[in-house]
Amino acid sequence: MSDQRTAMIRTRIEQALQPLSLEIIDESAKHAGHAGAAGGGGHYIVDIVAAAFAGKSPIQRHRLVYDAVDDMMHSEIHALSIQARTPEES
């Protein structure tokens, strides 16, 4: 299931933001026994470089990523850590 979730996250982010690079790390195993993990949601780190972030604040960048996976939050995804940069910042 975890690989399917990661693939779903990747697809949604790629469609929404056309990143130049995208790394998704599944840290769900590190959170076994955690209350959120009990509900089935995974813990992920997203490291993304996209031109769509140009001129945007860190909060605006995070919102763009969250918007891309919005329907997965709190069901498929319990926690999402985001590192969002422009091509010039990478």
C-alpha cells in the first residue's frame, strides 16, 4: 500500500506543479504505533523543485503542494514535510 500511496502522491504533484525534480520519502515505518499511523495515514517527506514556486512565499509554496494532494490528507497521508524550491534555489 505504501508504494501505491507514494505513486499517487507523485502523480498528483507532477500533474499540478510540473516539477523539475521530485523526491518523495516514505517515513511511515518510523511512526509505527503513532496515533496517526493507527488510522492508516502515512508520513512523507516531499523535496520538490518547480518553477511554479517563483515569487511565492514558503507558505504559498506549501499550499500549492497541499492543494495537489488535498483529497489524500487525513486518509492516505497523515503527515507531510515539504521542502519546496525554485530551480534557481536548487
